[in-house]
Amino acid sequence: MHQVISLKYRPQNFDEITGQNHVVLSLKGAIKRNRVGHAYLFAGPRGVGKTTTARILAKSLNCVEGPTIHPCQQCQSCIEITRSRSIDVIEIDGASNRGIDEIRNLRESVRYSPIHSRYKIYIIDEVHMLTQEAFNALLKTLEEPPPNVIFIFATTNPTKVPQTILSRCERFTFKRLSVAEIKNRLNEISQKEGINITEKALHYIAVRADGSIRDGESILEQLTSFTEDEITAEDVFKLIGFLGTDFYFELLSKISENELGKVLTVLNKGIEDGADPIEIYQGFTNYLRTLLLVKTGLADKFLDLTDEEIGRLRNFPVDIDRLITMIEISLRNEDIIRRSLNTRIGLELLLSQLTLLRPGSTDNKKRFEEEQSLKSHLFRAFQKKSPKLAGIISNAKIDRNGDIVDIMVENDFSLEQLQKSQSHLKSLLKDITGKDCQLNIHLAESHKNENELMNKIKVLFDGEEIR
């Protein structure tokens, strides 16, 4: 029976764990010195080895030759843990067993000694998903645990774990794996499996894995079914709709040449090749960030790029001021792109703005800073006297063009509240700007369009307009 790569090559001892040396050294030291704690918290992104490390720790502690940093893999305990069948090593999914009843059952079972192992070990995955009541029920057991019971909690979101629980655990933070670490691991697997794959394809799989070794192994598994011959970078792009740095470099080149037609041609070709507009936005923004880091002289080892790609960016003709402005404009457009019914149009709008931004121009940047300063002043003015109005201001969009100030809000309630305070707003604007300003308060275009659509539907069915 076929076994998927991520399971077949799952690490079975500490020496096989990739990229978490700081965790491995600490756990090995605790086992050697017989200073194993009663509760551990493994925190970090998905697919970096948290649950795998928990199993290896359980295996090391319960091995017939243990506690040992080199479990034998042959005894009954090692074999059962490897196959997830151990009676004394209980794995619990915190997402689907999150209630107080499940934790009460756990508290009852804790009282009983392990059947044929040294320790009874509870591995609770995604522990942050437990309810507050469940955490409260677990707390007493963590305060006074039986001597032969060990808890290992794994989570991708440690901020949601109560401090009362965190304070009773030894915490280990698992890091995202680098592109080089994932690439080396995938290369080892490819050689063992006899997979013919190019160096560039391995690089792009590692980049697409985004720090997760499990994601990288899953992509490699897909590619082995996708092609019978050598796996190339083009295969990676076709299968997962991923665009390499060549695409972003070409896009950036056309933008710097102010060739709007060519920019949109490159973009739409990428979308037609299967890339999602949101992913293109994220990839392009990250590419701008990488270019900024290269221009500021960051060491090459911190960049997930090949030497050829770094050299190409280092020679790219763009000044840092314009680059920072482009990044600011891109980030300001994120919400527009994500909320748009047609993300493709939102992305085209962003790239059009960047293309029409002339080299050396900082008008957009200065205008944005002025508007943010104005918004900040208004927010502080309302914060103590009227938190409600301060909240409305913080969510509003403010545009200033000379002596004309436009405040755009997202709903009718906010519009009504600001209109009631119009005279006070004008007075504040005069104090801030030193001028009498013309103030316009109205709904944002997105809300207007929504109301117009609802009116059309209402008239169509009921013959009445929404007021």
C-alpha cells in the first residue's frame, strides 16, 4: 500500500528533525540530566514539527532502554507510538475535543498509572481551541500532576492560551524553516525516492512551502503524480498556480518603464496561467519588500533568493524613496483588493497607480502623511469627550484637497452622527489647519453602490425604495 511522503519520511528520532536545533538540544539535555518537566508547550507555525517532536519525546521517555535520547525503535513502546496505537501515549485533537466534558474525562484517566510504560503522556494538538471552562478544568491537574504523567501541548496560536496555563509549562517556540532547510530536506527525499527534479524546481517548492516542511513534502508528492519525466520549475508553476521571481521581475520592470499596457499584459498572462490575484498581490508586495532589503544592503543569507536573483535586484534601477512610496501605496490598497467583488480589477488599479507614479515623486506619500496626521488629530480631539465619534473617525476615510475636507464613512449611522457634530468638526479643522475648511461628510462609494443595488431589487419586487 502506498504511503505518502510526509508520513513515510516523518522523523523518528531527534537527529532527523529539521531546522529546530534549539528545541532538540534543550530536550536532549533535559533527558540526559533527568530533568524532564511535567508540562510542555510547543508553539509555532503549521507543519514545522511540533507534533512529531512530541511523539519523539514520548518515545524517548517510554523506550525500554530509556529514558534515552536515542530510542531503540524496536521495543513494544516505540513501535506502538510510531503507529499511533500506544495506550499510554494519548493524542487528543483540541479542535474537536474542546469542551469541559472531554477534559473531565481526561482528569479521571490521569489518576490511573500507565499500563506498560514508564509515563502516561498526553499530547493535545491545537490546545488553544479548548474552551475557557476546559482550560479551568485542566488547570488543577497541571498544578498538582501525578508523578508519572506528562502533558505536551501543541499550538499555532499561543496568544489564545491562558497565562495560568502558560505559566505552568516549559515553552518551546518552533521557527519557520528557511528555504535552504526545506530545499535540502526535499532533495534528500527525492534522492531516496528516485525522483528526477531540477534544482530550480526544488527552490520554488521550498519558497511556496512558506516555512512548512509538511507543505513542501505535500507539493513534492503532487508533482510526482503530475509528471513522469523530470520535474521542472514550469511544472511547479502549472500545478499550484505559483509564479516565480521572473514574473515579478518582469512586472516590476514594466512598471519602472511606465508601460501601463505591458504591465497589464504581464499581469493578465499570470492570471491566465492559473495564479490567483490575491496571491499575485501578496507575491508582488513581498517582492517589493525584498528589493528594498537588497537595496539597503541586507546580508544575502537572510534573503530567500538565488545568487542570480539577488544580483539582478541589486542592479535594478530604482531609488529607495520611490520604492518606499510603492510599498506604501500597495499596502493601502490591500483592503480594496481583498474586499472587491472582482479582485482582478482591484489589482489592475493598484498596478496602474504604481506605473503612473513618476520617479522621484513624493506627492502621494506627502498627501497620505498629511491626511493621516489630520485623522489622528481629530481622533484625539474626540477620544475623551466622545469615544463613539472617535471610533467613527478612526474607521472613516479622510481626503483633503486644499481647503476642502471630505470625510467618507461606511454606514448611515456614522453619517448621521458626524452630521450632528458638523459645526464642532469645522471648528476643530480650523484649529488644526489654521483655515476655514469646507467640510463634506458622505457615504463611501462602496456603501452607496450597495444601497443603489438594494433599491433596484426592492423596486423590482415591491415597488418601493429603501430610505
